[in-house]
Amino acid sequence: MSAAVADTQTIFEKGRPGRRAFTAPDLDVPHVDGLLPEAMRRTQEPALPEVSEPELVRHYVNLSKRNFDLDSGFYPLGSCTMKHNPRLHERVAALPGHARLHPFQDPSGAQGALELMWNLERALAEISGLSHVSLQPSAGSHGELAGVLLARAYHEDRGEQRIEVLTPDTAHGTNPATVTMAGLKVVKVATDQDGGVDLDDLRAKAGPQTACIMLTNPNTLGVFDANIQEIAAIVHGVGGVLYYDGANLNAVMGITRPGDMGFDIVHFNLHKTFTQPHGGGGPGSGPIAVSDRVEPYLMVPRIERVDSGNGAEPRFELESDHPKSIGRLRGFHGNYGTFVRSYAYIRSLGAEGLKDASVTAVLNANYLLARLEQAGVAQYLPLAFGTLCMHEFVLSGGPMKRELGIRTLDLAKRLLDHGFHPPTVYFPLLVDEALLVEPTETETKETLDGFADAIAEILREAAEDPEIARTAPHTTPVRRLDEAAAAKRPRIRESLSAETA
Amino acid sequence: MAVSRSGAPDVVVAGTFTSLRRVSRYTAVTDDDLREMLDAIGVASVDDLFASIPAALRLDRPLDLPAGLPEQAVYEHLRELASRNASTEDEVTFLGAGMYDHYVPAVIDMLMERSEFLTPYTPYQPEISQGGLQVMFEYQTAISELTGLPVSNASVYEGPSALAAAGWLAAQTTGRPRFVISEGTHPHSRETLRTLSVGYQTTVDEVPLRDGATDLEALKGALDTDHRSASPTAAVFVQQPNFLGAVEDVAALAQAAHEHGALLVVAADPLTLGVLEAPGAQGADLCVGEGQTLGNRLDFGGPSFGFFAAAQAHLRKMPGRIAGETRDVDGRRGFVLTLQTREQHIRREKATSNICTAQALNALGGVVYLSWLGREGLVELGELMLQRTHYAREKLSALDGVEKLHDRPVVREFALRLAAPVERVIERCRAAGINPGLALTDDGLLVAITERRTRTEIDRFAEVLDAAVAAERSAVGASA
């Protein structure tokens, strides 16, 4: 690591008074004094960085080198579907007709954008088996919030106040957090010995107070819940609605559909299944698809295709006249730039390519699981449930911890020294020392072999000297960081101006 | 799926379940690989991997989607769609109303497209994510500087949902069930707050404008009803500058809110905060807003980012990621996601918010933009907008049949009233290559100015608007 990359000075610390990267356009109108009353005028300007363009570029380029990224290496982060991000998508999203289109442009000047959104909606409807789509939510958790508010609106329109949402104990944390923000109450449902929903527990907890159940299928254990029809029958039987968390859709595209399983509402993660680059924590995109009975409550505005007949081209309009709609969840139409990328992806792969992607994702995950077993890893890191998996699998580091004296955290940190991003750790919560591995379809067999060999090597090393893993990583720009100290006395910015100090 | 116009022929090749058809350009399993992989797994075919999916649930046909296309054909299709949009390269635009046609410097494109920023996930492993984490720390510092508030998170989705997120914090913190929101806030913000209030179990009352700005007496009246009901107000929401471009008297609004124990939430345009007083210095408890003006492109409304800043007291109730500074075992400076016990992956149903993925890459664009502008540049740009906006407002309102909707101070946007049907005037202007702004009710027109709109363009706009209004007035006169 060069000295420049080792540098941790902030852009603020690097600045010197008078330096700048910006040249203002000339003031080409007469200057007028006193346009703002003194009380409204800022007296102390914000202490923004003062740097030249070369310094600006060097600072952020060097910072970027302190990041691991998907373009550099394997990133088997479970539940996050870190598949390749095609560069074509960046190129087409940057076309001025997409990138420099104002959201209040009159629909007559945005027909290409509206047609793209309509096409994407139709594709997502077909993939999910649910006919009505809103692209508006900004991320998965935003889609979940839309979904639970829709379930609530559906019941209230029938004069029912249903306050409970069933969530399995394997659920993503966003599920219960969403329920709270929707003003409803979480009721946990247990997991059975096969990793699916415990049907007896579900029957005991489902009732006239049940608004909906939130499920991921395959779930976060990488297990397809084969009882899904029974689950749907139980929940529908008490008048509830089924919500599908689409985080794991990458396992089943073209193979089975949430709508056919009995779900009423599904959210997609365009930044997982449909290759929107994750950007280090967003942008995401969380469109939802719903069944006919939930459709009246869907967000506005909606895109409508108007066929004028006579062989004329169809016209696309934004439409808000839906009196039962829950309203809007954000400004404008959603994260359009992500729609461009995901639509390009769907057109690149087509029907067959999407199915191939899911089949290959499942094949890769099962192969990696088999390779880990062959390498002798299973003794220390057994599969938590079942024998095969879908697109991801959960190992338990319990035996490793007991027999080798290293924790899942240590294994993850040691993987950094091998040049791999670790899998998701300590989730799902019900598995001891969990390691959630999702290789995705875009990795080669050689990469999977290399990863399996690295884990085997770390375990061998730990049998001889566990201290190496316990103190890992050893080769990264920084080593283990004191998170407790960071939380105890939070320093979350530089103290610059007196007023914010 | 029927794909209209320019799509490829709707040919669907039947997918086979038992073998992968071919190596696609994003996957790499060869026939040899497939055999070896199935052998290692110990199954005969990929079918066996899906045995847990009940037969009745299997899709017994290919998805009804068009066949896949080569990269160049996808490019041509997306380019054709783009060509049917009128972008800010195709017309001189005075559209704003929440998103604005600012110049985005080249360094931002370059940095946002770097693999190391574009393709990682959220920084769950800080040792290999120091770049992204330090960017968050710098971003938080910049937002605190802009807003005059000591606490910022690392981004939320966008403007209106940021305002609604502030409502959730206020309701949770005060335990009060009512919001009072100015009609000077963006209509999308008000609609979003109403949607989410169903879940928050809060009510929303609106306070009207008077002469273009929030009616202070009406606000006080609305808050006074607290004393006569069991619904005290959690938060008052205003926008700076407001939807009609007027600069609000935030200090007075803050005082009114605080007298009733309510928090003041200011939705601010961050690019005006070089010339406008910091909301934090005027008593705002929370300052949120749309970050698009900070180096993010229009993108037909997103992705951009929302910012969320607060007074110190609200640190532990903040939504979303927050980066904090710490040390590693060797004593080196480093950054981590901190105060994570607020968040959904730890606290689940007791979390301060459900937000997970936010807008990190767009927030990177924001802090790079602010560093590019710099301390002096932010003020210079604000002053340029202030002067050109004044020039444009005076020039346009001097035309026959055009008047100011209000006389309040404005910085980057102003509202006019036309003596002609606004939709038809807009149509005429657009035919002349100028998009004049957003139609408001009662033939109002909202006009936005950025550093990209030169005096020459403003003068040309005045000519075109003059002609359009005159033509429509004579058309109305002729038909009367």
C-alpha cells in the first residue's frame, strides 16, 4: 500500500484557504444589492473543503483504493446477490435522454422513459406472476413498507382493523422494523426442523387479527419452503394477505413465481436480482407487484398505456385518479436510473437467460457447498439445514468455535487476507455462528474452487495456530477497528464551524 | 409481454430445465464444468437441485418475455428510447420544483463510475471498506456544515421521504400524534407524509401561505388548537426556499413551533445554503431535503439522495447508517458504521427506522460536488443564482399579461401568474425550444434558474413567453 493510499486525512483537513476546483460563470446580469434581508442571509459560510481539482481527484481515487469491490473479486455476501454489474448499463443510463430528463417533463416529452417503465413493469409482472406493478419504492425496505401499508389498506377497506403481521424468526430485520413503522404488531412464527415455517405454530398464531405474513421463499436459510401452498391456505383461510420479500428471487426466476405460490404482494430488489450496482450502500430500488385484490390500493402515479387504435403508436401517461390508492411514498416516479439498468439486463438475458441465471445461481451454490464438504470443511462448518440448497446456504460455525477455537467472525476476517469478501455473518439469527454464503451465477467454477480451498486452508491453519485468524486481518489498509469506542463517544464528523461544534 | 415499437421480435426460445443452453455473457458454466459440478454435488441433473419445489408450483412454460439480445442491440434499443425523451440537452429548461438542471462536473462522473465506489455492498467489513466509510464521514461533515446542525446520517432515499422520516423521528421522540405542515412544502412531500402517517398513526393538518410564505398567524392558530384537544403537535414542517420559491422566516416559524413543544423540520435546498442562513442557526431541530442539486443528475427523478441532519439530542433516534471515527488495533485512524443498535438488523421491530439500503453512491456525488465547489464556490454559485433569478423575475414580470405571484425574496425560483391558459403557453414555448417551467393552478408558472441559464437564455425566454402569452390572449379574445 502506497503512502497516498495509507493516508487518512479527510478532504477537509487537506484544504488550504483560497484553493478551489470551481470557476464560477461570469455574472452576466446587473448586480443588485440587498436582494435578501440581512436576517435571512448567512453570516458564516459553511466550512467546505478548499482544494484544487488535482487534489480532489487524488483524494477520492486514493480513498477508492481502500475499498474492496465486486469488480475486483469474489463477493459471496449472502442475501445480497452480488452478481456482476454489466458496464453496458452504466453507458445506457448515462445517455442524456435518460440522465438529463427532468421528472416534471411533460409526458409528451418523456414517452421513451414512460415506455421503458411500462415495459419493465410488464416484465416484473410476468416474472412474479402478479399483474400490477409500481416501480416507486426506493429500496427493498421501502417496498416492504409499501406492501404492509397496502395490506392494511386492503383490510381497512373491508372495515377490518387487523393489527398483526406474522414474520418467521429467519426474517430479514427490515421485516419487523417495517411492521412497526406501518403501525402494526410483529408476531413471530417458529422455524421447523427442515428450515421452513413451523405449520403448527403458524396455525396457532394466524387468526382474524392477522393482517399479513411476510415471507422470503427460498428463505434466508437457502431453503425453499415446500409447504408454501399450505401456508398460503392457512393465511388466506383467516383472511390474511401474503407478502413476499423478493430478496431471494434470484433462485427462482422462470422456475416458480410468487403469484403462483399464493402471494398477494411481492417486492423486487433491482439492486440484487437485476444488477443495479449497489454503490456501497445504495442506490437501490424496490418495485412491488400485487394481485388483483390489492390493486385498487397501489401507489400513484401509475403508468398507463393508451392504445389509440388505427395502427397508431400507443401513448404512455402518468395517472393518479385512483381514489383507494394509499398515495405516494416518495417524490417523482422512483429511481428511474435503476430502471434503465435493470430493464437493459432483462432485455440482455430474455426469458431463457433469466431462467439460466437462476439455475446457474443454484448450481453454483450447491457446487460450492459440495466442494466445501470435499475439502473437509463440513466437520467444522456443517450445513445448518437439509442437504442441498437453493441459491445460498447457511453454515454453522459452532463446531469450528468449539474445536478450533476460532469464531465465524475470525474466519471472515481471515478471508480478507485471502482476497475474498466474506459471506454474511451472524445472520440468520437462529443459527449458531452463522455464515450465509451466496456465490451468484456470474462466478466461475475456478473462483468457487479457490474460495473453498481458502476456507479449508484457514481451518487447517487454525488447527495449528488459531491466533492467526483471531488477530486477522493482517494485510488490509487497517486491521480490526474498535467499534465499541466508536459507539461510546461518537465522533461522526469533523468539528469545523463554531455553530455546529 | 408485448414490447412495443423498437423491441426485438417477440421470439421466445424454450428454456430447458435439464441443461444450461449455453454460456451466456454473464455466466461461465461450460458443458465440462456442468458435468464436474453435478458429479461433485452428487446429482444427475440440475432438475434434482429444484426437487424441493412442488411440481404444482413449477412454471410449465417459458416466461413470456422477449428473447435475449446481444449487447449492441440492447444499446440501440435503450438509445432509441432515450431519443424519444426531451432532455435538458434538447431544450432550454426553466423547470425545477424539486429537481434542477445544474452543471455536473466531470470529476463526479469519473468518481461515481469507479468500480471501487460503484460495486461494493454496504460496508459491513470495515477493514476493506475504509474508502466508502471515510466518504460517509466526510459527507456527514459537509451536511452538518451546510445545515448548521451537528448530527447527520450517511443518506436516506430522497427529499419527500426524508421529510416523512423526520416525521417518524418527531412522533417517536415527542410521543405526540399530530403533524402541522406548511402548504409551502413540495406537494410530493405532503402526499408522502400523509401516506406514511397512516402507519405512524398521526394526523396531518396543513397551514396555508399568505403572500407566498407560510402564514405565521395561521400556524400559531393551528398550534393553539392543541390546548383544546388531545392531539398535541409533534412537528411543524416548512420548506426553505418554499415551493413557490419564497424565502421563509425560519426563525419565526421555529419560535412558534417551540412555544408549543413541537419540533421544527425544515426541508431545505442545500445549494441555497451558501447565501441563506443555516436552518440550524435559526432554530430548526431537523433539517432534511433533496440532494439532487449537489452534483446528481436529473435521471427523471432519481436516484439522487436525501439528507437528514439533526440537533445533538436526536443522535440516538436517527434513521439509517452513520459512520464514526475510531482506531484499529495498531492505533491507526479508521472509520466504522456506528450506533448500529439503532438499526433494523440489530433492533428489528424496535429499530429507529426500517431503512437499510440508502443512497451511498449519490451521497458520494454530493460530497465530491461540495468539495469541488468549495467554501467560496458555494457562496459564489448562490450569489449568481440570486442575481440571475432577480433579473429573470423582473424581466418576465414586466411583460404584458405576466405578474409576480408574490413579492417575497427569492433565491433560485419564483412564481408568476399569467393572463392566459398556462398549459397552452407552455406548449407554445416548448415549440420554440424553451421549457418555461411548471404549470401551477390558476395559470401560475413556476420558473427555476440555475448557473446553466445565462442572461442570453433568459432574454430569449422573455421574448418567447411574451409572444406565447400574447398569442393565447388574442386567441381567447378572438373566441370570446
